[in-house]
Amino acid sequence: MPSPFAQTRFITSAVAPAGFPAEDRPEIAFAGRSNVGKSSAINALAGRKRLAFPSKTPGRTQTINFFELGDRARLVDLPGYGYAAVPEAIRAKWDELVGGYIAERQCLAAVVVLMDVRRPLARYDMQLFEWLRPTPARLLVLLSKADKLSRSEGVATLAKVNSTLRAKAHNATGLLFSAPKRQGVEEARELLESWLLEGKAAGP
């Protein structure tokens, strides 16, 4: 059976729940700070170069983008957060849109949280993990831009992140990730595919 990621195609953008597709298949959502590399990660997992695009104005794009993974699942690109220059009103809209999606989307099977390996576990990252706590969705943490650190530094950072999340009772799987170097791409894809096969109700 071909990978569902090989069949990824954009279907719609939504600015409110009324524009979300029907909850007729599991969804994998991607979240992270502005400029953390979400678009690069999505493109790498799909084996494409120009499927997802970063916003030209970081932090100001307030749409949720939906992609089909064939007819088996959907990939959901959530707007980036934590950009310092964004007015408080836009941050509040992000809270409402993304927080509402996470809390109310019953077909949410997994959430992929991207964090810059050089600056993980920032305030907005921890807020996101708290929002995710009540959901049954699996949680994958990708420490992006891992090629910017030495291997030993990356491994140490991953261990620290895993330890912090466990201490706060967040059951997450962490991987070092670099889209340009293809580090962690196959591992992340295989893990997400296995979660889709198992179904969203299965525990981490």
C-alpha cells in the first residue's frame, strides 16, 4: 500500500470552524512557532518541494490549511504562534481558532509540534501542550533545524525536552529533525503512518 503522504494535496483553508471539512477521517495537525519550519517539515514528509508555503508575514496568517492524504486521512497546518511583532488582537484570534480546533475536533488523531532545537519549550509551546492534555491525540515533537547543532548537542537537547515533558505528564514521542538534511523524515513519516493504521483511540 503506498504511503498516504505520497498522495498529499491541498484542499481548503478555513478562518473559522464553519469552514472545516467534515470529520469523516483522522487528521494529523502540525503546530509550532512562526518560522520554526512547519512548511518545510510538511513538504519533506510529503516528498514535495512546494506543497506548503510559509507566510510572508510571520505570525499574521490566521487560517487553518487542510490537505488530503489520499482518501485515508488529512494533514492540517495550523497557523504559527509566538511571533513577537504580532498585535495582541491577532494572538487572541490565534488562541480562539487553534485552541478551538484542538479542543473540539473529534477526528484529531495526532499533533506534530515543531520546536527549534536551539530554543525549545518556550511559553507558547508549553501553552500548546496544556491545550493538548485533555485530547486523546498522539503527540510527536520534532526538534527542527537539528543540523544547526552537533550530534551530541542535539541528543542532549532531545533528552532534556523529553524529560521536561514527562515531568509535566505529557506523553510525547520526540525526534531530532532537519528537512534539508532529511534527518528524522523517514522516522517521523513511518511513525505517523503507524498511528493512522492503529486508529486515533489507541493510547501513546
